[in-house]
Amino acid sequence: MKSSSYSGSALLFVLLFISSSVFAQDEPAPLRISLFGGMALPQGDFSATSGEKGGYAKTGFGGMLELSNTLSERANWVTSVALNVNSIDEATMTSQWGQGTITGGNYVTTWAMTGIGFESAASPTVRVYGVGQLGLLFSSFPDITMFYGGQSITQTTKMGTAFAFGFGAGLIINKLNVGLRYYTGEPEYEQTATYMGVTGTAKVKMPATVLQLMIGINF
């Protein structure tokens, strides 16, 4: 009887220890650092191939560093810096022009964002979250060169900045973080075009909107 009682007590202790260890994973750290990588899908006018504000941006790639500070049991202060690279659709631009060829570089958008996130446990090892953020967009517009009849027209653009906002959601499975972020802003660019030694400048506003599909790890 003593042996049976001892075995039962030991088993209960082990079960309690395992249970407490599993549920301890559900407790968010006061400061969580997340590193992401994934796809950057242009949205709206940013990907449009027609219209005055069509950006001709193609699907690209990106990364993000995010810091999440615990405010309460379910609320966090979330600060993110994301960088995305999207090439420009040279083939469609050339086809639409129909007189020569067009080459271009890449959009490089950097999003410095901060805001409030909400988190909830779906199970001992899974948490779901949502976040809303405000911040700044720093956007590099691709340089474009048009070739026709042995001549070329080159358009260069200075980096533009703009107020930005966005939101996101995701799942945290142990240390794995799977999420999406939707960011948008409309920077103003100063563009310079040069043709046969003649240079002209203009200022234009062009929207930049991306949907980031990412997978990352929490530290």
C-alpha cells in the first residue's frame, strides 16, 4: 500500500510539473523580439498597370524586425521596421509604350511603424493577435530609362516620405510567428527626366500599398 501511494504521489507530481511547464509557455515575455521574412504583395494603385497613379509594382520580398512590449495581459505596444523590395513591370510598360524598350529598377519601401496590439491564448501553445499601427514610409522609386531610335530618356527620382498606417494579424505557435501586415502611404517624389541634354523636374504623389505575408521566429 505504501508503494502504491508513493507511486501515485510521484505520478501526480510529474503531471503537475508537466502541466505547469506547458502553460508557462502561454505567458508572454515582457519584451518580445520577432524577426520575419516573406512576400510583399503590392496592392491597389501600387500594382496597377493603368491610370495616372499606376505604379507597375510586381510581387516582391521583404523582412521585418518587430518589438512587442507587454502593457497588460492582452495588450502590447508593437513597434516594427519593415523593408520591402518590389521590381517594376518592365514588360508591361514596354508593351504599352509600343515604340522601344523600357528598363527600370526596384521600389524599396521602408516602413517605421508603431501602435497597439491585442493578443489572446487559443491553446496552451498557440496565441492569436491583431495590431493597428501608425508611422512613416520612406520610399525609393525605381529609376527608369526609355530607349527609342538610338536615343534614351532617363528618369530619376529622389526618395519620398509619407505618413503611413496599417494593421495586421497572426498566430504564434510556441516560438513560430506567422502573420500578415497591410501598410499604405502616399509619398511625394521629385522626379528628374533627361533627354538629349535637356533636363526637367516635377513633383508627383504616388501611393505605395503592400500586403506582407510573413513567417518569423520570436526571441
